[in-house]
Amino acid sequence: MAKYLLGSRKLVRKVIEVKRVLEIVFAHKLLLAVPLVAALVGTAGFLFVQPGSYQSSATIWVSGGGVGTQSAAQAQADIITQFLKTNAFASAVASNSPLGAYLSDHPGVASGTLGSLFGQSGPPSTDAVRAYLASHVTITQLGPAEMTLTVTAPTPDTARGTADALTAQLLKAEVAAKTTPTTTQLALYQSQLQDQSAALNTDLAAVRAYLTSHPGLVGNPSATATDAQLAILQDRAAQDQQSYLTLLGKISQAQSDLAAAQEANLAPFRTVDAPQTPSSQGFGRQQLLAVAAGVLAGLLAVIGLGALLVRLDSTIHTTDEVLRMTGLKAIGATPLSAEV
């Protein structure tokens, strides 16, 4: 019975505390609304100074299979993400699209909000271009072999142009990565061919010089066949000629492999739906984060101000508070009148 009474008293105290908090909140509702309104106004101002947000998407079908447990689309998404982390790739996309000109005309955009607000001047760095492009490209997997690349940009033409340049540069980069070993090997073969050609010419010149210095060997097959020095020179020339022909075959094969790797039907992916020029603004990731941050900041400010008001509140709400404050005993109490 004692435990029941103790629990009932604790419950009553909790109810009284909640009632007290609600009374304070409703008594100062306008004051508590100020931080939330200020946060929303600040968020609206932040969104107002931000550049436009237009989105253009390309739907891509990935060729071939996946890697390990990854699907083809997942493997391709990882490749794109890695390319977006490199300055060379981002700079190539920017220079081949309207994005480069836009960032040059609005250098503060690539540096973030502070750069835009304070009017930063000068061309953006390659690191800033890379960070800007990476934060404005969204990869969405639609299936095991299908995905979309979405580019968010300040203007419709910039959005579409950047999306076109992104898919083109991605294909170029992947083909380059695929053919780089063959290209390197081809350059090596061509360098070796030049050296071998020089060696062969030297050997042939040595044979001609020997025959010139020994006129009796010319037109005399038996003498030619028995001349040891001439045999050595001719054998060396024959070996160099065989090496020369072998290098020619390797070069021809490497060139054939490069041509095959660059065929459209062997491309790592193909664009199913090309990017289109957006007709209206979208609500991008940065805008969503800004709104969420503004609402959260406003709610935290309201909670903090409410806790401060409860802490500073000196209003007497119950008879127990009167007894604690005065140290006297209560003889009786009358309920509050609804008219008071």
C-alpha cells in the first residue's frame, strides 16, 4: 500500500511539472516562436542568395558483368566516384562544358557559400572545381545494369552541358584506362623499331662495304659462300632483319587491339536517355540540408529558451510550494475560480 501511495505521489508530481511547463510555454508562446521564425527567415535568406538549382540526368546502361558480389551498375558507380575524386577528370569536364565558363565568371560559387557572400575573385582552383563537381553529381542505380547520372547546376544550359560532358569524358577516360597499357606497349615497340631499323641499316651498310672492298666476291657464289667474314656480316644482318619484321608484327597487333577497344559496341556503357535541358528548378541536396538545418536550429533554440524560462519561473503553482517557501502549515485551501 505504501509503495502504491509513493508511486501515486510521484505520478502526481510529474503531472504537475508537465502542467507547469505547459503553462509557461503557453504564457510565452510568442517569445518562444521568435527563435523558430528567426531560423526560418535565416534559412529563407540563405536559399535566396544561393544560385539556381537545375537538374539534368542521363540514363546509362552498363555493359558486361559485375565485380565479385557487385552488380555491373554498382561497379560502374564506384568507377565514376573514383574519377570524380581526380582533378584531371573534373577539369576536363569543366573545360568541355559551360560549367568552366560559369565558375570562371562566378568564382565564389566553387568556394562555397562564404565565397559567394564575400565576392571572392580570381579563377577557382582545380581542387575547388573537383569538389564542386563531385558535390553536384548524383548517381542513382535503377537496376543491376542501369543507372542515372544527375548533374545539378545553376542554369539549365549548364546542367545539360555538364551532364553531356560528364558522360563523354567518362567514356573517354574509361577507354583511355583500358587502352593505356596497349598504348604504352605500342610506343615501346615503335621506339624499339627505330633502334632496330638503325641497326639493320648499319649491318647492311657493313655488308655493302665489305663487298666493295673485296670485288672478287661479287658475282662469285662459291667465293661468297666460303668467305667467313662475309658470312658473319650477312648472318648479323639477317638476324636484325628478322627482329625488325617481328617488331612490325607486334606493332600491327597492338594497333589492331587499340582499334578494337575503341569500337562503340565494346564500350563499357552506353547512354540510353541523353541529358535534357531542364525547364524548371529542382530542390537539390544542398537546399534540403539547408532547410533541415534551419528547422533543427530553430527547434533547438526554442527548447533552450523554454528550458531557461522554466528555470527562471518563480510563479507559485501548488500549495506544496507555498508550504516550502513559508515553512508554515496550511489550515485549508480553496480551488481556483474559473473567473480569476
